[in-house]
Amino acid sequence: MNGKKKDGRQRLNFVPENNVEMSVDKKKTFDQSSNQIFLMNTDTICLVLAGLFTHLVFFYSIFDIYFTSPLVHGMTPHVSPQKPAASRLVLFSADGLRADKFFGLDENGQSRAPYLRNIIRKHGAWGVSHTRVPTESRPGHVALIAGFYEDVSAVAKGWKENPVEFDSVFNQSRYTWSWGSPDILPMFAKGASGDHVLTEMYTSDEEDFAASHASDLDTWVFDKVRAFFEGAKLDKDLYKKLQKDKLVFFLHLLGIDTNGHSHKPHSKVYLKNIELVDTGIREMVKLFDDFYDRDGKTTFIMSSDHGMTNWGSHGAGNPHETLTPIVAWGAGIRGPLVISNQVIYPDTFSQEWKLHDIKRTDVNQADIAPLMSSVIGVPYPMNSVGTLPLSFLSSSDFEKAESTFANAQQILEQYQVKMDQKKSTTLSVAFRPFSKLLPSIQKDRIRNIRNLINSGQYQLAITESQTLIELGLEGLNYYHGYDRFFLGLSIVFGFVGWMIYTLTLVVRDHSGLVSVTIKLEKLSQPVWLQDKPIKLVFAIIGVAVTVLLKVQSLLFTNYMYCLIPVVLWMFVALRLTVFQQLFKKFNLAKNLKTVFIAIVPPVLGLEILVMGFFRRELLSVGLVMIAAWPLITSKSIWKDKVTAAGWIVSCLLLSVFPLAPVVGRQINYIYVITSGVFVVVSATYLIFWLKRSHEVKKERKLRHQHIFLVNIIQVVVIGLATYNVWTVSSSIARSQGLPFINRLTSYLILVFSMISPFLGGTSVTHRLFTVTLALFPPYLLLSISYEDLFFVTLTVVLYFWMKLEINLNDKKVSLEDCDFVASSKNHQHRSINTEDIRRAFYYIFFILVAFFGTGNIASINSFEPASVYCFITKFDPFMMGSLMMLKNVLPFVLVSCVFHAIHVLTSIPTKALFLIVLIMSDFMALNFFFLVRDYGSWLEIGTSISHYVIVMCMIIFLMVLFVLSHALTTVSVLPRIKHSRE
């Protein structure tokens, strides 16, 4: 392929292997910049910052497009005009209670909740409440008490604070008294208008996952309620308040959830807690009946915010998480209905409950709020999207018709406000109203329902009201997603623009195919290729977009979503000459095979990785395929047969982990401790081997031998971490909690591990060894099963990958002779080739293997509190979440450091490598953006969103790793070892 053209000009070609030919001017440019490969220049830093900002906007866009708050304000409250059946409501929320564990029988055929089972059979109505994703405490209680499903903006508040003010049954009541957790009660008191929602809470320190008796939290609530009514007998003002109507009493019982996390739902502790709650509810009912002289005006409802998986977590859409019990009895609630043919429900375990002869009534969780409002005669929560479950009520058909009609009017109030808001921010000529519920249709339906009620056709009026509710909810969804298509299209244009712009940088600066166009050459180009006309055109487009957005009064973020694509495509247009030169100088027909190899395999591989998010087994298939890499590549890779064989065996071993059950479902500290001991022994041997190898090299100065002291200390720290895991697990097993000395030790180990990489030398072997030993202790402290075995296996695979890359490039120096800093001085800059594209793909693949290898956070129910027991046992969502995130990040850092070493060893330009990885990652992100959905089951919706979020976080983190891996491999506070090859 090398040669010159007849006119004497040098021929420029894209060479697929390492023998790259380039022009003299280009080579001169490369040589001048070779000293800046590791010291990132201003252009590279600006590119990283620009990419970081752009991807942060793209990341945030998914929440702005799909997860803006559905709440609106300014509605008129609606209430049924009929006299309520009850004066007061008592709501028991058994946090984390699964339907099957509550309704099911024990091994002796006896109920774990005999009192409430007796209520079901003799006094009240029962069923299953269906929750929605995310099955967390805050969203569950918001649905239960406020009647709407929480939006994701609450994530930033840790499911505690109010991201948006909302109405609730508590707010509409005359007075509400509540007892329980500081994580739940304050949000309803804070959101209430006035000071009529009163709370009494235990401290957050008492929410200890390692506590011996978490059920004491429930006992605390029951004791406080008893003390409250005893005090009311002596407090005249309080006694007077308690005699009024429209009262709510809320008992939040957290013990079941805490015991479920710590001991799992199948444990005796969890099941015994159900018995304790049942006994406590029986005593509370007697307390209320005695205080109110059994006046028959009290309604009782028992339910739960969410269930729990068999492995003690919640958050996703597993049936064990979404199916919770509901039992209602007292004033306004119908009694049990004996039936011969029970409706067949999809949950198979309901057959084991032995309740097939008593009518079961299922509800959506948000339906419980209008049920509570109806029985005590308060307005429906103004933000509620629940439908009144008439089958729970004992009222007449007339009362049911009026209540349902009021429910429909409350939904229509939200619909009208939502429509008016959207209409006011849209050009009148472009506004598209919801055709099924135009203002005229709405008026006709309301008039028709009122006429049906007046004429005594109550059942028909109920049917029409329920239809109107369905249309109102459909209209709310329509206007909530009104701008979704337009904003989504802007983000897609932004993604494509960024990818093409990044590609132009790779082709222009790192392919050896194009040259920089000077000013005189630009002046001779057509007008449509000159800078000023291009900038003028895009400036006009930008102004037009800004004016349009201003007319529509959209948010500031919407401006960014629409203007960023304009800027990106302007930069693409300014580099059209790159493509012009590329097509002129690169003979596509003659190099079709090269183009095919450079594009098709990576694209297919990336699509397989996208599928791997849905099926982890595909990662195992991928590992088996890349294990065969030495068998199909050049023979030079086989000159070190031990390395090739080690690569194959280690890849096959690593492929086992994605097939294994997700970590967190089974806790086994034996694996953790065994891994720790193995690493201590192996690392000790490697230290002496490296030290001996170091001493053999006479050119190395003996005064630098002290760097191995750092590794010896690291091995001691790993041993200490292993011992710490053993003592903490033993203490937790004895229900003695987390000792202070163990907690302090864990944090000290974490701090030392963060600084120890900077104490090692800068030779490739020694620095990577130091980084690995630094990352292992915190990973070990956060492990509960075989994750450490995965980490060790991944380390071995990465080592053999690095050795194979040296063999492939036929480097004349051994791995032990390479130095991160020294290599920059003699670094021969070169163009990229197809092998570099393969290396970038391997990098992304190993990043995903590191993420999905032993389970992942793609599903929020995979969180296992036991993973952080060495650091914290008391409930703190942000601290626990940060530690779990750290655990997921540590393998990323290891992969990135090894990849940085490979780029040093193979002379790939830093910026080129970064850009190729970025293009591939953006390609995956764009796939997931198209896969985001807002229809189907809530599990499917949540999964599609979480996949996009994961990839975007990965891209953003890769940019951070780009800098972090450089620092971890080149920065040292100790004198650097000098090599003779320098």
C-alpha cells in the first residue's frame, strides 16, 4: 500500500496495522506533540470538559422528558355530599409486609396473624394492594396516603423530603396524629397546610439493621399510642379535639421491613414480627373501642407500602415486592361475602391462603387514599389519581354514585389545570388538544351523569363516572408527555451531532489521512464550505429556535436540549472539509475490507453488549468468544504460549460469574475470607518476586528499594480487612451490632487505600500491582459472597490482556522494563488502526463485565444492606448508596488503569483512544435512548430508564476515569525508579 503518485506527491493511506505511513508535515506535528501524551494539553482538557457538560445535559434530559413532576396546583377540592359513615380513621402501615407471608399459613396450618384473619372471616373486607415501581417506602406511602405515584424527582431527596408539595388525606383531615419513623412522618407534616398534622417519632439511630430486636420499633409505636390516650384523659383540650370528626390516626410500623432486610422474609424473626404486629393491632382496636365507648364510628385499615424479595430487598417489580395486603373493617366498610367461586388471580401462591370462600377485592395502591377520604367525609386529595374502590364500601347505590361522581370531578380538575398550563405555553395554531375529552365532551358527560343520578339510575351513573375517570387519567398522561417527542428528537440530534463531531476529530488528528486546511485554501473553497457563511446560517437557526422556545415559555433546560444540537451540528459543518479530503484520498473500493473490519464488527459487538443489559448470559458468551482471540489473530501473539494459554483459561473462568446468581441473594462470608487469605499469600509471593527481579537489574539504584515497603503494608492491610470482615460478620450473627473499633478500622482502611497508589513507583508492573492491592481492601469490606473471587479473576484476565497486546505489537522491551512516565519521553506518536478500535471495544466490554459480573444496580432491588455492615448498620440511604456505588466503581478503576497501560505500551495517542471509546459508548447510549418507554408494565418502564441512566453514568464516569487513571499511574510522591532504557 505504500508508495508515491506519479506527480511526486506523497500518497496517504489508512493502514490497518502498525506500519503507518504519513506525510512529513504530519509526522512533524506528531513529534512535536509527543511530549504531551500524558500531560494533557489545553485542547484535550477543553474537549473533556465540553464532553462532560454535553453528556450531563443528555443524562438529565431523560428525567426532564420522562420524569417531570405530574403534580399540578390550583384545583378546587371535591367531596361527596353525603354524610360520612365514620368520624375517624385508623391506618396501620406494616412497612415491608408481603401479601403471601401475611395471608399464608405456617407449617402447622395456623395463621401468623390470627386476629386479622378473624376480621377477614367475620367483620371486614380483604384483598391485595398492587403497588408500583419503585417499591420504596416513600413512594409507597405517598400512593397510600396521597393517592398518586411518586415521580423520580424524589430520588434526589432520598425518598424523604418533598420535591414538590402535594395534597394528602392527612392534609384534608381536621386533625391527624401519627407515630413511627422519622423517614416517613415528616414529609406529610411538612406538606400539610397548617399545624393539624402532628407527629411523634423515634430517632433514626434506632433504625439499626444489625439490631437484635428491630420489632422494638413497632412496640415503641404501640406504647406511644397507649400513652397518648392515657394523656388525653387528663388533657381537656386534647380530649375535646379527639371528640371531633374527620380525624386520622396513623401508625407506621417499621419493624417488619427492618427485620426483612437483616434476616430475610423467610426467617423466624420476620414471621414473628408479623405475629407481634397482629397482636399490637388487636390491642389498638380495643384501645380505640374503649376510648370511644364502641360508638361504631371508627374505620380501620391495615396495609403496607411495599413487599420484599426473598433476599431481603425491594425497589423493583418482583411480585413479592408489588403485592401487599389490605384489610379494612369498621364504619362504612362492608362485611365478609361468602362465595363459592372465587375469581382466579394470577398470583399462584394465593391458593395456599385458604381464603377462597371469602370474596377477595384487589385494588391499586393509589385507590386506598380515596377510600379513606370517602369513609370520613373529607375531600379527595387534589393530586390523587386513585379510583374509589366501591366494593369495599357498605353504602347504598345512591351514596356510591355520588362518591364516584365526586371522584371523577376531582380527576377532571387536575386534567383542566394541566390542559390550561400546556395551552398557555404553546402557540395557538400548534396546540393539539386531547380529542377524547374536549371541553364540550367534558360538559356533556358531567351533565349526563348528574341527570342519571337525579333519575335514580345509579349503576349507570357509576359506570359513566368510572369511564370519565379513565378518560381524565388518559388526558393527564397525554398532556404530561405533550412535549416529549419534540424534546426527544432534539436529544437524538444532539447525540448524532456529538458522535459525528467526535469522529471528525479522530479522522482529522489521528488517522493520517487528512491535513489541516490553511486560510488560503479555505478562501478557494465553495461558499458552503467556508466558516463565516456556515456560522451565519447556524446563528440564524439558533435565534429562530430561541424565539420559538420563548414564545412557548419552556424551561431553561429545554433551551439547552434544543440549542446544544445546533452548536454541535455547526462544528460538524465547519469540518466538512475533513470528509471531503477523506473521500478524495481514501480509495473506498480498494480498502473496503479495512472499512468493513473497522465498522461492522464493533457495531455488532456493541449491539450484543446492549442486549447484555437484558441477558447477562451474553457477557459469558462474549468472554468465551474473546478467549479465542489468540487462536484467530497473528502468530506473533503465540510467541509467549504461557500468556496465550493464561488468557484463554482466565477468560473462561471469568465467563462463569455472569451465569451465577446475582450477588446479594445469598450471604456467604466464607468466600470473602477465603479470597482475602488467597490474595495475602499471592501478593506476598509477588512482592518477593518483583523485589528479586528488581535486584537483578544492576542499573536500578538500591535506594529505591523502599517502594516495596508500601506493598508490604498493603498486604498487611488486606489481612486486616479480612480479619475485620470476619469479626463484623460474627458480631452481626450474634446480634451485637457493629463494634466501634471495627467501624473505625474500616474507614481507616478505606482512607489508606485511596492514597496508597500514589506511594508506589511508576514502572508499569509495580504501579499496576500497587493500584490492585489498593483497590482490593475496600472491595473486600463491601463484599458478602464471591465478589472477591470475581475481582481476582478479572485482575488476572486484565494482566494477560496487557501481555498479549505487547506480543501483538512485537515490543522489544518486557513489561517489567516499561515505565509510565519514562515512556512519554520516547513515545513515538502514530496513527490509529483497526487494532486500536478492537482495543477500545475490549475496554468497554470489560467495563460492562466489571459492572454486571456479579450482579448490578440496573435493578434497584439488588441492594443488600449487609454489603455495608463493615461501615454502617443504621439506616442512611445516601451513605449506604455511596458505599455501594464505590463498590461498583472500584473494578472500573482497575480496568481503566490497565487500559491506560496498554495505550502506553502500544503508543496509541491518548486523545484518539478517548474519542474512540466515547463514540462507542454514545452509540450504546443512543440505543438505550430509543429503548426508553413509558408504556407497558412499571417494571419494563423502570428497567428501560435504568439502562439509559447506567450507560450515561458510565460515559460520564469514563471521562472522569480518563483523568483518574492517568493520575493513578503516573503521579508518585516518592522518587521514581530510573531505567536504563530511558
